[in-house]
Amino acid sequence: MSAHKQSLQALNDSGVNADRCLLITESHARSAAYGIACNDEADYARESQLSLLRAMDENRLLFKHAAPVMETLYAQIVNTHSVILLTDSDGLVLHSLGDPDFLTKASKVALIPGVNWSEKSKGTNAIGTALHENQAMMVQGDQHFMQVNQSLTCSCAPIVDPHGKVIGALDVTGDQRSSHQHTLALVRMSGQMIENHMFSETFNNSVAVHFHARPEFLGTLVEGIAVFSPDGRFLSANRSAQFQLGLSLNGLHAHTFYSLFGLPISRMKELDSDALQGPRKLDLFSGLSVWCTVKMKSHKQWLGGLDSRTDAPKRIDPPAKFDESSGQKKSLLSSLRYLDTGDTQVSTVIRKLAMVRNHDIPIMILGETGTGKDLMAQAIHSDSNRAAQRFVSVNCASIPETLIESELFGYEEGAFTGARKKGSVGKIQQADGGTLFLDEIGDMPKHLQARLLRVLQDRKVSPLGASKDIEVDVAIICATHQNLKELIVKGSFREDLYYRLNGLVVRLPALRERTDFDVVSQRILQSLCKNTPPLKLSPPVSELFKRYPWPGNFRQLHNLLRTAVVIACEEDAIQLHHLPDDFLEDAKQIQRPEIEKLPPVNAEQLVDKDDSNLQDITLAAMAQTLRLHKGNVSTTAKALGVSRNTIYRKKSLLPPGAWD
């Protein structure tokens, strides 16, 4: 019996249905043809952070709508020893979310962002095979081609864009011993939800028909959605619409609104006037009847629609953030995913923030000056359901104490000498419906802390000179570089306000502590070179930057690179002579004394030594490197070429203060 038939027989014996059995057997044959061996070791090759970042940018629409669905799916499968993966159309993992205990195991079999899971890379697996076959797949245990993956059970569904093109896949992978047959159904439903969300956002200046044979299924995942141009030309349809209409996308392109629904597109105005009567019954060209609602959508606005929940057209503006300097809304430029550039500490922070998003939990961001606390706050707002409303930022340290009360709470006409004739709306009231960001909250005068506490408790604000309170609905994010608990002990910060503000406390690492320096520096260079190819850092500059402690963090790095880009002009890379003289001098003064303290390395010391002497030498070298990097474990590990776990483990063997 041939190997192909043996594999087919084994799958039949295992109870796999014939269609899936055939697909997996064909996939095994392809895997062998790709030159993959069943006993190959796991391939840990990952795309560079820059390549992964580019892939994320290319899949912005997919990620935007997949991320919240992944969180919903995770809530349904939490504690099942599973991980959820989002990939692009080539099988490259873009994002992962899962149980902490299984994430460790997942990393051992390369189920992490940046790794490719196409059939050509990993052989038969749910992601690669589902993308190849363009259909949902479950691959269990030894159905995987490579033995290293046979402890897994994977369920994957391809995701198509609004034009019917496969753009990615959603996968749930878990331990083979705890597999569930319903997982594939959950993944399919989640994939369909992502597709519908993308679909509803894509087509502007169009007429969208939402329909189903049963009216109770309107507004659910299984409703059909077909979109037409204002003159009735067919544009696209989701999978459910294709199924109900009995035609593929290619077949539907030969139709018009009239040929499918039996009336001209101009009759949509009449449907608008019947909005209060609920869904309308229409006859399809096939003779079947469906219930439908119709939405006519322009570039920024629903012009109207048959919607049983409202009797008036609804305005839906795309998510935007409010630019206080111009008084205008503009497109989102920041979200949490853009800030996740590979550093483990930052990734952990972002994961926590995503979990509490839209739950009205106050967030406190800690970190040194210049670590990007304001950018993080804007990203939290941009990813929330308040994104279309204002993001109002108040720096409590930069506003004079005499003005901060009127800035925050506003004032009525005549409240004090010099007040504007019509009064002024305070920052808190400006943020109504949106997000209020209180930067450097530790510098807020204590007499105003009590007033802020009352606002948070009562959800009302009282402008200076006003006779009544005004209700406000704001999400609160605050930030500080100070130790608020120490300020409480000193009596300069209210303890009750502190516990009102610290619903979730996260800490941003300093730039010198981060492991994604190359990615963030290149990101800054890209932003500075908008009209020209982005410059790169030459190897000497890159090495100097990684050794420098960056007391000003990202703010210092950004200003330095901005100057260097101007000086470097049309060159390809930033060299040492492009850097300001004061920075180079500062770098020499900071690093030379530490470097001069280190004795020269003598390789002969490592030869013919017993284990105890070798251990002593290792610990001494580690202590010296820790001193050089001011106790930072991440940079010490990188300098020595070992893992951080190794440093933590051996650090316990050093006497206290050995690296001070």
C-alpha cells in the first residue's frame, strides 16, 4: 500500500470525515513535496521587528477589527490552555492572545508573532492548510505533518476582505489532550464577525441591504449584506449574502439592485419613510422572500435607513481624535498596537490595558519623564469606544497654580477680575463623553485634589461662579513620574484621591531598559523623513545609542535624531559626526569612567580552571557588567550574550551590593 493510501486509511480509522480526511492527506503530500521531513525540528525563524511592523501596517484594517473580536473569543475559551493567533494571508503570525501557562508552551513550538505557519514552512497545520484550501480546518494531533507539532490541536478559519480576497486567518491552538469539537465553530463565527465589521466600514457613498429569510436574524452574524452604488450597480456581498442569493461574487457582479430585488434603487427613499414600520419584505429574483433593512451611506454619514430602532437618519462619524490646537477632529494616528514594538514589558502593559478597555476603570501610567506616557494615553483613548469624542490633555505641572482651577473646572461670566465676558468651559467639561488625561497628576495643588475627587465621585462639575452643577461623563487617565505613595506620606497628595485614580496602574519602562531600541529608533526616523527614504543608524551610532543611558528617554532621542537628520541631509545613514557635539561629549563623560574601571579580559583566565574558579570568574564578569549598565538586567544580558533568566538566576549568587 502506498504511503498516501496508508495515511488516508489511518485518518479514516481515526473517525475523521471523508472530505477532511482527503484534504489532510493531500496536504501531507504537498508537505513532503516541499521538502519538509516529519522529524524536522521546530523552525524558530522569525521576521525582523521591522518586517513584522511593516506587515502590521499592511494589515491595518484586518488588525483593527480582529483585535476586539480576539478578546471576545478569548473570554469564551479562557483557561482552556489555548492561544489565539491572527495571521496575514501568507500565514505570518501578526498577533497572539492566550492563557499565560500555554503561551510558554506556544513559544517553544514557534506559535508567536513574526513566525510563518504556511504549509511550505510548517507542513500540514490548521493555519497553512486553511489558507491553502480557503476553508475552515481543524488539524488534530498526528494529523500535523511534523511530529514536533503533534501535541497540538488547531482550529483555523480564513478571513476574506470586503472584496472576497483572503487577507488572513484566525486560529485557536491548544493542547491535544484538551481539545473541544466546538472550538472550530467559535473560530468560524469570530472570523465571520471580523469580516462583517470590515464590510460595514469599507463602502462609502453606497446603499447597503441587510437581509435574511427570517426577520429575527437581521443584525446577527448570519444576515446577508449586499452593497450597491447609488445608481444600483452591485459592489460586493458578504459570505451569508452569497449563500442566500445562491451566487458567487463573480456571478453577482453581473447583477444590479433591480435584477436581484425586483425594484429600482430610487425606491430606497420610500423605504426610508417606512422606518418606524420595521423591516421590509422583498422578493428575490429566485422567487424567495427575504426581510431587509436598507442603509444609504455617504462618505461620513448614514443618510437614512430602514431601522426598527430609530425614526430618524443616524450620523456615524468615523473614529477620530480631537486636536485641541486646531479645534478639529482628525484621523487616528495612534493605537495600542502601534506602540507594541517588541519589548516584553510594554507588551505586558498593552495586554493589561486591552483587558480593561471600555470598562470605565481609571488608569494610572507611571514612568520617567519622556517615556511616552502621553502617547500611551492617546492610544488608550483611540482604541476605546470614546474614540470619536474628545481627548483632552491637562499637564498639571505646566499650568500656573493660579490658573489651574479655572482651566480644569471653567468659570462663569464675572467669576473673577479679568474673566471672559461669556465665561469659559473647563477642561473637564470639554472632555464630556470622551477622555480626560491628567498628566503629572502629582503636581496638582492639594486644594484642587478635593474638588477633583468630588467630580470623580459625583460625575458633576461646578464651574467657578456657577449656581448649579453640570453632569459630565469622562474616562480618566492620569500619569506621573513621581512616587505618589511617598507624596501621601509627606502630606502633599490625598490618599482618597490616589485610590480613586489607581484602578489599573501600569509602568512604562525607561528607554535604556527596553529591548526594542532598533524598532523605535527606526520608527522615529520614518516619521522625520516623510518625503524621503528614511535614514538608518550606522553601526557605530547604533552601538553608542544602545550603551547610552538616555536620561531624557524618547523625548531626548527624538530631538537628537531630528537634528541628526537635518545635518545628514541626503546621506543614507546617520554617522557619529552628524550627532551634536554636546551629546557626544556627554556620552564620553558618562561611559568612560565606567569602562575604565573594568579590567582587560584575559582569555587565558578561562583555560584550565576548575568549575569553582570558572563560576567565580563568571560571577565577577556579570557583576562588572551589571555595574556598567547600572543594574539593568536586560542590557546586561544582551551585552553578555545570555538570557535574562540566566542573569536573574546567577544574580542571586552575588552578595548584596556587588553591582552597586
